Amino acid sequence: MNIAALLLKSSRSFGERPALALGNSVTSNYRDTSKRVAVLAGSIRGVIGLFPGDRVAIAMKNCPEFSDIMFATWHAGCAAVPMNAKLHEKEFTYLLKHSGTKVCFVTEDLEPKIKIAIESLDEQPDIISVSGNQYQRLLEANPIEIAELDPNALAWLFYTSGTTGKPKGAMLTHRNLLMMTVSYFADVDPVDEFDNILHAAPMSHGSGIYILPFVAKGACQIIPESGGFDPSEVLTIFEQYNNVSCFFAPTMVKRLIEVQKNAGADTSGLKTIIYGGGPMYVEDSLNALEVLGPKLVQIYGQGEAPMTITALSRAAHLDTKHPSYLSRLASVGKSRTDVEIQVADAEDRPLDIGNVGEVLVRGDVVMKGYWQNPEATVQTLRGGWLHTGDMGSLDEHGYLTLKDRSKDVIISGGSNIYPREVEEILLRHKAVMEVSVIGRSHPDWGEEVVAFIVPDEGTPPEEKELDRLCLKNIARFKRPKKYYFIKALPKNNYGKVLKTELRQELEDVGIFKK
Ligand code: AMP
């Protein structure tokens, strides 16, 4: 099997239907898209010279070519490595090296960064800009037949960050992606050729997951002209199209609602906002329901089980008379049709209803393992269950409520920030003895990064120097927005820093407040 067959099938059934649109103009129908993809696949094999299983990296902001390159990569039997467009050069270097990528497709804006990123690599991948002549020439090659693959062949290396701070590549197979696709129809929404998916969140992550169910049913993918999330532009698209669905992080939903409250746009063209990727506060869900109507479905997942662990249905959002309505709204819903979940203690023993433990997941949507990281694979998939690192509890009707993100991920403006990564950079400063990074709630971004620093004896480091250190090594959005210099970090008996205490100080007591 090959997941790219979904595009071929749609081109047969819906050849003349729009497949891709930029803003309000359709750029390609299904027949042309499918032909272009077969040609591009021919170039990936014949011109660039890749073999099945080789990795193709994508460093691109959202654009119609993104989807073409994903499908062409699969059609050719290769694996896609989409990378977040906001990463730092050094982070790109790591991902390109770790994935052993042979070619990297870029949008013009990211070309200079990727050129710097590959400078230090012994084996440098080709860089191909989708707005350059080389790309145009790739579209003139001979088409090839779709590669016949084992269902367990690698399709998508989904890079996430581990607790060690180094990103880990979740190996998603063609079977994983097919299960994820079918699960969308089972638990989120039915889709047909008159639907549209709007990609305002990054296609390298959250929004990219939704390419597949919509292509499978001959729907159109709309890419905003800005290539990103601009609430006013999103509202205009709701006015221009019908049956628009989109994936948004909770903070994006919140910002959209704020703008819509004043704009009063006609949102009848919006079908569904699928939200997830971070906690959504009940107050915000109620607000969104009031402003947009019955258009919300929540999903919970992670790269390792691509956004397919639980769903809180549209019906659950509307069941206001139910005695558990508000607690259900605070939950992430019930396990997906193709997934089993279990809440377990530290020894992997299942816990009773109501008890908090780690959320474990089993099913055909769960990744094959981590790319070139057998230790992490064994640890994360032990006993045949995916250990999500998320803590939660189940109620008697199967609703899962997440209590805390055990991995302490900070989610700022819809992007995940792993504290350890920031901590490691700050620790490079000679005047920093110890450091702990946490998220502090922020009205616009969901959370913002703050750092607690125990200075080495003598003078504390200059904040400006710490900023400079971060900017040199990690993406700008990961840099702490505030530094607190303290005498000692709170720790437990095992010497582990108690981040919950730091958060408590920050939120309740406020002794560290500005
Ligand atoms: P990533 O693999 O980078 O997409 O991050 C996945 C993590 O985001 C999960 O392990 C959860 O901690 C968090 N997450 C995803 N969806 C939700 C949700 N609906 N509510 C709360 N947290 C979520």
C-alpha cells in the first residue's frame, strides 16, 4: 500500500474538482494535481536520484506546493521530513543531519537559513526552492507509477522534542497515516468533495495531519495568502467559501474569537474548528461556542500517535443539559474508534476510574518507533503501549481529563517549547549555576517562557547576554521573556527540581512577580 494512492483515487473520481487554492483563487484541480505529483515523483527518483525509503526534508511555510511535495515523496516511495519553519539554523542542522536527508525543499524565505544550516554537514543535501527554475524543471520530467510499499514502510518522520531536549523522529508508517485518516471520518466529521480544509496552522505539524482525510474525499485545501494565521484573513475565507474546516491550537481559537467579536463576520461558511495540541480552558470553549455556534470538535494526540488519541465530539460540546457538561468540556473526550487507552501507574499497572496516571495508547495509529533511537523506542513503546508522558484520569463514561503534561512542554502561540532545550543553552553561560525553565500563562500566547536562574557565586549574568546566547542557538520564540535570579531551586528528595512549586510561586504567592 501507499498513502499517496488516496490522491490518485480522488483524481479519478473528482478530476475537475478544486484540489488546491491560494486565498480565494483555485490553483489546481485534482486531475492536474495528481499528474504534477506523478511527474515530481519521477524527478525525485530519476533526476534527484533518490531511492524508496530515502528522506525528503521540507522547510517551507504554508503554500500549495507543500502538499504536492508530500504526495510526490510518498508516490516515489520516500519518506517526508517536514520541519517547523520557525526553527533556528542550528535546529535545522540537527534535523537534516539526524534524518540523513538527501534533499530539502524550501520556500524562498527559508532558503538562506537552510544554506547556513547545511554548511557544517559532511553530506550536504540539495536545496531546491519551490520558486526557482530548478523546481520548474523537476515539473517537466516523466511521470512514474506509484511505488508499491509495505504498509509498515516509513512515510513521515514527525520530529518532536524529547525530555532530553534533542528532537526525536517519530516514525509514522503508511498504515499509521491511513488509520489516522479513517479515524477522522469516524470520530471528527464526515467529509466530501464539497468540503474545504484551511491551512492557517503550520502544515509541517498540526494542520498537515489534515491534508490526508480531505484529499481522500476530494475536498479542496485552501492556503491563506499570508501563509500563516491572521484572524482577519481567516474570517474573510469563511465569508468566501462554504464548508470550511480548520485545525487550530487553543490560543488561535481564542485570538479568532476576540477578533470576531468586533468584526462580526459572517461565519456560516465555517463547518468545523478542530482544536487541540494544548489545553483549552472551559471559559474559552464556552466563549467560542457562543460566538461561532456548534462548530467545535477537540482532538488530543501527539506526534507519536498523530493527533489521534481522543476526541471530544461536536455533540458533547452542545449537550449543555448533561450533569457533567462542564467537566466534559474540560476533558479531551473519549478514545478514538481505532485506539485503546489506559491510565497506568509508574509500574504500568492499570488504574481505576478517577485515578491520575500516565496515559497509555495502543492501536494501528501508534508510530513504529523513534528514528535511530532504539533506547527511546523500547522505553516509550514498552509492553506494546505508547507511553504518552501525559498524566490524566478517566471517568466512568470513558472521558479522559489531562491533569498535567508530565513532559512540562510549554505551549506558546501554538508552538511547543521543551524547557530542557532552553535550559541547556542557558547553562552554557559561565555565570549560570542552575536553571529551570517553565511556562507562565499569557493572555495572548497561552504561555510564555520564563527562566529561574541560580547564579554562580559572584555577579549574576547580564540578561542581555542570556538573550544573546539564546538567539544564537535556538528559535526566537523559545527565548525566556523573563529571568528570575534566585538562591536555590526547590527540589525533592531525589534532587529533582520541583517545577510545580516554581509555578505555584509564580501564580499564587507571586513572590517572584515583576
Ligand atoms: P506534539 O507531539 O508536539 O504535537 O505534542 C503533543 C502534546 O501536546 C501531548 O502529549 C499533550 O501533552 C499536548 N496536547 C495535545 N492535545 C491536547 C489537548 N487536546 N489538550 C491538552 N493537551 C494536549
